[in-house]
Amino acid sequence: MSDIQAAKVPAEATPLRRQPVQQRSAKRVEQMLDASAALIDELGYDALTTTLIAKRAGVAVGSLYQFFPDKRAVVQALTARNLERFVGAVNERLKQLGPEHWWDVVDSILDIYLDMHRSVPGFSKVHFGDIIDRQLLDETRDNNAVLVDSLTDLVATQVDRPVEDLRFAIGIANEVADALLKLAFRKEPSGDEKIVAEAKYVVKGYLAARFGEQS
Amino acid sequence: MSDIQAAKVPAEATPLRRQPVQQRSAKRVEQMLDASAALIDELGYDALTTTLIAKRAGVAVGSLYQFFPDKRAVVQALTARNLERFVGAVNERLKQLGPEHWWDVVDSILDIYLDMHRSVPGFSKVHFGDIIDRQLLDETRDNNAVLVDSLTDLVATQVDRPVEDLRFAIGIANEVADALLKLAFRKEPSGDEKIVAEAKYVVKGYLAARFGEQS
DNA sequence: GGGTGAACATGAAAAGTTCTCATATACTAG
DNA sequence: CTAGTATATGAGAACTTTTCATGTTCACCC
């Protein structure tokens, strides 16, 4: 705590037993996460096995436990990585486009979410709220909060409302969007277009009703 | 199908290895489900153990496998039981109250859902879509469909719209309601009132927008 | 009220998973 | 080049899931 080197701490609370220090091991950890993602896609969450992960990642089981305290932590880390990528992509996009109507911001965010669903292995199974952190892990609950907070900050500059009201509404919108898009991908592996459209409609409708059409 | 005794079939497709025939065993199966529900509430889904279930239910492990093919099936059966209870309660309520404004129907349904969350052990963890059938099991996907269908039938008599449009909208509404109420119970064990209110607001708003205010 | 076959109960043990740990190797700073 | 730390590894300890041979209980019939 009183450590001067505090800056070395990896941003988010680490569920890892040990943080990879050398580059080779960092790479290995990534491999394990990739393997987990692939396996979850192929076999589903509870057919997932530490031995399988290790085999697929081309490492010994022991290596896995070198960094992760247990199996759950692996999936949790995968979830965290997915969240980071998502938030990163959103920030990226928003930076590029500059201030627009929040209407378009919603579209952008949902589009990014769709892209990730389609291009990131395992994303549809464990993004930020599924199996693991919603059912099995509780420390990560704030994942969604992190996302909601960062979205709130963005919107706060454009809508003249108490921040707390914004945060609440965005939290609701986030939950609704996630649920509907999950439904869309459940119905069709590539995302049922009709449901996707409805998701956008519902979210925009809700936000418009709550905050008016003000730019 | 051409069996004259078709009435003996247990309504829903049975994920059970063997259907309990004698009353004592039927009772035992219920005990196992009760035990599972309690344990899921106490320890969470993945700390659940067949041995624990058996111990809690006061039976031998073998008895569990007498009826269930594997651990997942147990939780799946619990999910199915919860769904049945919910649909049963909804039908009950609607029968009692006779035709009303669909507005009130929505309220009733959400209220029943809330009651079950509060009074049925394990309901908040595995109702109809969580962990198991949404993530681990896919055969049960139609659970939600069953619910949606029966709600659609009810509403079809009151709203003058193509049935398919109704089914779609109700499916969306169902998903949204479920997601928001889950959020409410995640934030607060007794269900965050503010979020519950918002859930009702969102669902009604959506349905009203889609179908107009017609009685 | 005794016999018979199916349904059920049981727990030891086979099969499979998770996680540990003693041992061996690769890095890094000096 | 060398000590000290970070990693890598896989056999095996600990724990779970699932099977199965064996023993009971039940329902039905004579």
C-alpha cells in the first residue's frame, strides 16, 4: 500500500494470482485466454476444462495455475478483456467522430457491439455480464458500472440533466440493449436483423422519452 | 404419438432419465429440486455439487442419477418447475380478473414475477433463461417461447393486430422486463423499487408505442 | 397372504476434473 | 558470468461426477 512503485499495478483490480512480468509469459496468458474463448464457443461454458484450455493453448496445466487462481478466474479474465476491448473501441469511435447527436452515438455503440459479437470469439457467450461475472463472480459486478460511467461522462456534456439521472437512464438503456442483442444472437448466429433494429428503436425511444429530443 | 395413454406423458419434453412412477419417488425428486434451489441460493450455481444435493435432500447420490442423467439436468428441471409455476400463477391471475386493459395485465404479470423472486428459493438465480438453459442447455430455449406464446394468446383477444406482430412485440417486451427485473434484484436482494418502476414504464411505453393505446 | 416383476434405493468404486507442488529451466540485473 | 526471480512442467493429491451390482419396496395377481 505504501509502496512507491504503485504505478505498476495493472489498472483494474487483478483477479490474477500473479501478474505476468516477462513478455513471454504475458503472451502465454493471452494464449490461454484465446484458447478459452475458442473452447467456450465450440463446447459451451461448462464443458470447459482446465486441461483442455492448457492443451489448446499449448502449455502445461501448471502454467495456467501459475497465473490464475482457479478456472473461474480464467473466464473472468476473458470477460474483462472483452470489456476492455469494447470500451476501447467505443472511445476510439467517439474520438474520431467528434460531438454528434446522441442519437448517432447510440447507433455507433450498438454497431460496435454487433461487430464484436461477430468477430471476437467467445464474445457472444461471455462479454460483460454473462455466466461468470453475473452468476459466479461478484467482484466484477462493477464491469457494467465502468461502462455505464464512461458512457455517462460522454453524454453529460451534451444533455442538460443531473448526472445521476443520466447514469440511471444509461444503466437501464445498457441493460435493455444487452438483453435484446443477446436475444438477436440467440435466434440467429449472425444476429437477427429485425431484433437488432427493434433494439435500437427501444433504446432510442426510451432515452428520448426520458431526456427529450434535445440535441 | 398414436399411444392411447398419451395423457400420461408429463406435458413438457422430459429431460429426465426416468419419470418417477411411484408417489414416494416423485416426492423424492421434488426434494432434490428443493435442495438444489436452496443450495443455489446459498452457494451459487457452480459451487453446486451432486453430493451436496443428495445430502441436503437426504438421499443417496445414486438416487439422483436414478432420475436425472446428469447435474445439468437437475438444474434444468428446476428451471422448468419455476417456469411452470410462473405460467400457472399468471393464468390463475388472469382467469380471476377477467378482461381488463392490457395495461393492467402487464402490471399483474410483473407483480407475479416479483413475488416469485421474493418467495421462491432459487428463482432469482434460475428462472427461465439464466445460467442453465441460456448458457448450458439449448433444448430449453423454447421455455421462453412457451411463455411468450401463452401471453400472446391472451393479448390477441384484446388487441386488433396480426398475431405474428403481437408475438414479436411480446417477445421483446418479455426480454426487456426480464433483464430489468434481474438488474433490480442484482442491485438489491429485495428488488430495487426504482428500477422495478422503470421496468414497468419501459415495457408499457414500448407496447403502447407499438400497438397504440387501444384498449 | 404369498409370489413375481418392475420400480426404487444405496454406496462403493470407476472415471474424470481441479489444483498443488517439488523440480527444472529461462530471464534479468549487476 | 552469477545470483535471484520468474516461469514451465507434469505427476499425483484431492475432490466430483457418474456407474453399477446388490438389496428393498411396491403394485398386482392368484
